[in-house]
Amino acid sequence: MTWRYARRYAPLVTMPITVPAYGKEAAGRLASMADVTADDGALRRFLHGLPGVDAVGLEARAATLGTRSIKTTAKAYAIDLAISMIDLTTLEGADTPGKVRALCAKGIHPDPTDRTSPKVAAICVYPDMVATAKEALGDSGVHVASVATAFPAGRAALPVKLADTRDAVAAGADEIDMVIDRGAFLSGRYMEVFEEIKAVKEACARPGGTSQTESGGGSAAHLKVIFETGELQTYDNVRRVSWLAMLAGADFIKTSTGKVAVNATPPVTLLMLEAVRDFHAATGVQVGVKPAGGIRTTKDAIKYLVMVNETLGERWLTADWFRFGASSLLNDLLMQRQKLSTGRYSGPDYVTVD
Amino acid sequence: MSDRLSVFKTYKLYVGGKFPRSESGRVYEVTDSKGTWLANAPLASRKDARDAVVAARKAFGGWSGATAYNRGQILYRIAEMLEGRRDQFIAEVADAEGLSKSKATAQVDAAIDRWVWYAGWSDKVAQIAGGANPVAGPYFNLSSPEPTGVVAVLAPQESSFLGLVSVIAPAIVTGNTVIAVASEDSPLPALSLAEVLATSDLPGGVVNILSGRTAEIAAPLAAHQDVNAIDLAGADAGSAKDLETAAADNLKRVLRPGTTDWTADPGTDRLLAFLETKTVWHPMGV
């Protein structure tokens, strides 16, 4: 009982003041956890000491949160919020500068027929397209996110991954989406994964810049760490890798690349949200979450928003702390938005084909 | 010794090749012409209509892209299946419309014959609706009929089976996909037709059948931006005008209701109503 109360009121009495993961103070908070990341053995003991995940309970909870009925004004609010949280993504071998520019134009004005629609949070591209996207977006306020570190497999030597990251940062990326080395994680080399995330975070710093301001000129790129949860086999692994990445300094934790069969699922995302909540309760560091891949409908997106609100609260319900990695989701959100404003069902003829 | 429990049939909607209940969970009582309860039919909502449009749109690419020969074969196959279920349809039509067995038989036979007749048109419609146009230049100029797209069909209210077949078959044989709203008071033959369609190689979503209040389902279909045409055969005179107004928003093809004798030779009107003409110019060479 006491434990439960302690948990519930922890934010009021014990919790340190919240600091963002990309801020300067975050490093100091993480230093307070330095004992668990001191060496391989300590890290392993800590990660394996995390409570096991109740798979049935987790899936039931995620399913329950998916049954909320969100209608009328709340739905309109949720749709606009979801649009503003989208990392509009194109990660194809066939990407051309023209396609990236078209996507950027769509990101700034998702619905050309309705200028009240909010812009998306970021455009997510491969590193070589960062400069093109940056130029196309100009001062619109839409960020450029770049995948890096040998996306999507992550199978390259560390120096190559770091060079990949530095390249993208130098080209102007505001955010870096890195993939972890799943091979190292699954074979238990946790420290290797930890050190790699730290090294990439350092590579995100812009020469001469500081890391404390919001992104923009001179500041460090924010780091999103992709776990590829579809390849991690168990929920326990997802919890462990979430803590591992947050301890290593991730600004965002992201479910998947969108390139494998199983992408973001509600239970996995809920589990990561809970890890973020627990990490925040322990250290006061606020970390963002980004489910990616397989989220295609407005209904799905609203389910995720409900989950965020119920697990982390309103503080996370902004594009700074929650993102959707998606491409086709935007069209469905726009069609629903048109339905709400006109009263008639819209169709795919009235949104762009990308 | 007739102590078998009777097995009641649960009639369901037909959307995207599946048999869902109404999203709203509602049903309504269907009675025969004398007011005796026959069964409960699902009372479809506007969301069922929306789902049906999505299913029909998804099926359109494959169905319109299939060869005319293939579409014809599938329609013949449906006629074969109808023939196999002839007795069931005769009983359902007799109940629904209060007909004697011989009159109901005549209706069902006419319906099956009509289906076969339309099936034959699949690879012939291009000859009467298209062709080479004479032009004053060194070009071939060819017009060919193309399906309009997703067609919403309000099935005739009074003719529950022959009328239904007479509006669905001409729309799909040319490559359109259909959302059919069954006759409000006698939807059971239509819902049974769905079972035939589901077992006869017709790709899921080409025909979707909804039962319920015609006025309730028709309004969102008429206003839907992703529906390309609407057949108002089953709309009453009062609502037809409103539906046509709503349909004008995205320039739907509209087929107005009229007094049709469903037993008469249908002609090609309905066949040609849901076609667009594609014309190409092709240089002849020197």
C-alpha cells in the first residue's frame, strides 16, 4: 500500500524538477545513475533486475485503452494534434530530390484547400536528402529528421555510423533517428550498445553550438533511438532496451524502422511509455516516444494519443515529446478532418498521392 | 417426432467479401406481406456505408482491370450458383412480396436469366459503346468505354430480387464496383444473394450489400466524395431530389428513379449509364 501511495504521489513529493532530455541539466541527472552504467556487469545486473513484464496484463491494458470513444470536438482536437506530431517519412531507395521537395511542401501545408490545418512536426529522410529537405522547408518551423547509423539494419562499423551521423548533422538535420545494434543487444553486449548511443549523441552536437537551446541554428540535433522492437523477441527486452537508451542519453525512443514485418504495436508502445514514465519518476528527465510503422488510420492514431495521456499525462501531448513516424497516416487524418468540417465523407481523390 | 430445434438464420451485411453485423449493432424486424415476422435484418448505419465505400474502392482496381472475358465468366458462375439455390430464392421472394409459388418462380427465373443476359454483355459492350471515330487528319481516333468507378445503388423497393439483380448486374459487368442498398421492407433475398456472390469467384468488395432504412444510408452515400455514381432506382420521389443535389457536389453520375417494369426487356440503358468514354488519338504514320 505504502509503495502504491509512494508511486502515486511521487511526482508531488519526491520527484526532482523535470528537465528535458536534450537539456544541459539532463547530463547531471544521468550522472546520478552512473553506478548502474559503470561497467558491463553493473549494467547487466541493473537491466536484468528490472521487473519482468506481465505480457497478458500489458496487452489487456493496451486493448482497453483502445476502446475509448473520442468524438466531435475532442476528435477534432485529436486530429489536429496528431497531424502536428507526424514525422512525415520517405525512406525509399527510389527517393529523388523532387519527391522530397513535394513531401516538404505537403508537410508545411498538409491540406492545400484548408490553410487552418496544422503543419507536421518534421520531415524524415535519408541523410543524403537532408540538405534538399532543409532548403525546401526554409523557416517554416518544420524540422528535418534524418535516419543515420546505417539505417535500417545498423550493420556497419562504429566509425562509419558516426560519420553517417556527422554528415547528416552537418547538412542541417534537426533530429537524428539512429538504429541500435540489435545483434549486440540480443547477444547481451549491453555496454557496447550503451557506448554506441553515447557516441552517436556526441556526434549530434554541432561544432560551436550548445546543446541546451531548442533546436535551431547552432544547437545539437536531437537524438531518437530506434529499437526495432519487432526484432527484440520479448517484452522484457523492450523494457531493458528502453532503460538502456534513456540512460545513454536518448532524447526520444522510437519503436521501429518501418522496414520489418512487425512495427509499432499498441502494447510495445505502452510498454515504452511506461518506461519513460518510470525513468522520469526516477531521474526527472523527460524523454519522448515515437511509434513508427503500421499506423495508418485516424482511429489508430487516436488510440495512441489516449495511451500517452493515460500513461504520461498532458505534458507529453505535444510534438516535442510524442511523434508518429508515418506517411499514409497523414492522408487519413486529412480525410477525417475534411469529414468533420464539411459533414460528408471524403475520399483519396482529395488528398495528395505521395 | 418433429422435435428438432428450428435453426434460425442470422442475416448479415455483405461488405468487402465478409459478412459483418452492422457497426451500430442494430437490427430490425422483417415481416412478410401479411405482417408475420420472418427474421431480423441488420440495420446498417452511415458508418457501414462508409466501410462499404472503402471496400468497393479497394476492389475497383482489380475488377476493372480484369479482362472482360474473365468478368463474364465470373458472372456466369454466379448464375450457376443462383440456379443451385433456386428453391431458396423462390421461397424468400414468395414471402417477401406475397406472391404465389408460381409467380415467385417466374420472378426468380427471370432474375437468373437476366443475370446471364448481362453476363454476356461483358465483352460486347465495347462494340456498341465505343469504336473508331472518323477524323480529318492522319490519326486513328478510338473511343472505348471505361467503368465509372464506385457506384451506389438504391435497389428497387417493390421488386426484392428481380429488381435487385437488374440494377446490380449491369453496373458490375462493365467493371464498376457496387454498394447496393437492399429493399427496405424485403431485404432477405438481397442478403441471401450475398451468400451466392461470396461463393462464386467474385472478388470481395465488388458487390457490397447493406440492409436498413434506405433514406438513412442513401444520404451519406450521395454526399460521399469517393462515390462516382448513384442509381436512385429505390429512392422515393421526395428524397430523390435531395439526393441528386447532394450528389452534384462531386459530379456523380445520377440515374433518376422512374417507373420501371422489371419484368420487361431491360435494354442497355443501365449498362451504359455507368460508363465513361475514353478517347485516344493515335498517329497513323506516313
